[in-house]
Amino acid sequence: MRREDILRMFPERMRSRWQNVADLCDQVQEIRLRAGRPVTILLGKGERFVDAGGQIVDRQDCGAGITAGELDEILQHLCQYSLYAFADEIRQGFLTMQGGHRVGLAGQVILEEAGRIRNIKYIRYLNIRIAHQIKGAADSVLCFLYDKGRVRNTLLISPPGCGKTTMLRDIIRQLSDGTAYGPGMNVSVVDERSEIAGSYMGIPQNDVGTRTDVLDGCPKVEGMMMLIRSMAPQVLAVDELGSDKDIEALRMASGCGCNLLATIHGNSLKEIQNKDYMRYVIEESLFERYVVLARRSGNCVIEGIYDQEGQRCIK
């Protein structure tokens, strides 16, 4: 992560205000811009604010706001002064930037007659999420994910913000390149929201391995079957399971001989077991390993690794 990555997200005339934030590029996780409200930044140690002169302050009432006009200017800059060219991404509520960073968008939604989102206008909220790839994040779990050179079907369970996508990305990278536990494998990734590979103009901005193929911006259900037919993966990876259709697609992928890597939001294995759409997964032992992540004292940690029977592998 470079300070220039942060600075280039803003029009040149605004960059002096962001110098101090850019100097903390290794710590910054989010920059939240809301029309008429103080600018907020999320650091590893918590929330801070930015005043009119670009100083980082602790108190909200010392922070300075940003105008709707400034937000429009920033959005135009992020879209290279062609909102039309980024219409598909805006419709989905996010932009992917060079470097793998993502900008979440919110404003007034315009619907089509069928109820689908046609566009978002009056965008008055931007959440710039700074990508931090942590190579080696999966080192401590890899030995539990292999069975005599074969990769076990694995589900990562985590509340938001506890590093499940970071760990998934590093598992993908290491499986693709090869590890002490097995040779490199062909890995296919359905990157529905461009969070795993962080592709920009089709090129992954994050290192996801030499044998990894990425289908970017595609819904999981359609993407899994497309990759199985076209790329013949040994391992298929997806992020954030959340519906019966996702599980059905995983079942079909498993039947085609792919090993599976996936993530899901949750606080514990028990919570996941109680979700209706996960009933098949549990009953049929689709996953052989469950890795549960948590946050303790502000740090992301591995709460436990469990087998397909729900028994703890490590304490």
C-alpha cells in the first residue's frame, strides 16, 4: 500500500487536505465521506476525523464536513470524468480502483419497472475502503486444509471486518502457487464484488497466485458453473455465501469434482448451523473444515478450526 494510492483518489486541487491521511496509508482502512457531515477515517486503532486543514483529530466536533459539490467532483474524478463508462459498477453500488481499493456508493436509487436498480443518482455517501493484502495470513491454517495433498472443502466463518476475505485471498494465493503440503493447483475465483482479486480493467490488483483465473463482477451462482465449464478448476473459491441458490451451486460444483473454498458472515459455527439455507451443507458434510475468525482486543484472530463433525481441530 502506497500513499500515492490514497492521494490519486482525489482531484489534484484537493490533495493537500489528504496528505496526513496518506502518510498513514499502512493504517487507514476506510475513508468515509458524507455530504454535510465530518469526514471520518477508520484506522486500526479506531475512528478519527479530518479537519478543514487536513489534520487528523480525535473529536467529531473538530472535524470538517464535505459538500455535495465536492462529493460530485470526487466521484467524477474516480470515474475518470465519464460516469456513463462506470454505469454498471455504480448500479451495483461500488467502484473498484487501481490497487484493488473499493469505493462504496449510496444515494437515491432509480428503479426500472421490474424493480431492478437502473441507476443511483444524488450520490451523497462514499466509503473508500483501502485494500491491504497480508501475505502469510493463512500460514497457520494451511496444514489443516490438506489431506494427503488434496485440499479439503473449507468454509471461513467471520463477522464483518475480521479478515475473512483477507484470509481467503491468501489461501487462494498459496494453493495456486503451491505449498509445503501440496503442489500448485488451478484455482478459479468468482469475484462477485471485486473484493478478492480487486481486478482493475480485468487485471487482479492483489496477488492471487500464478495458476488463478478470476471471473470478476459476476453473480456467484452463474459464475461457478461458467468457470467449471470453461476453466476446469481444481479449486473453486467464492466469497460471502448467503442464499439457497449459492448452496445449490456449491453442491453442483462439488459434484463436478471441484474442491471448494468459501466464506460466510457469522459469529460462530453454531450460528451457521442454525441458518436454514445451510442445513444441506451441515447434513451432507459438504465442508470438511470450518475456520472461525473473531476479533479480540482490536485484533483479528482464529477462534477455532473445526472438522466436518463440528469437533475442534485446535484450541
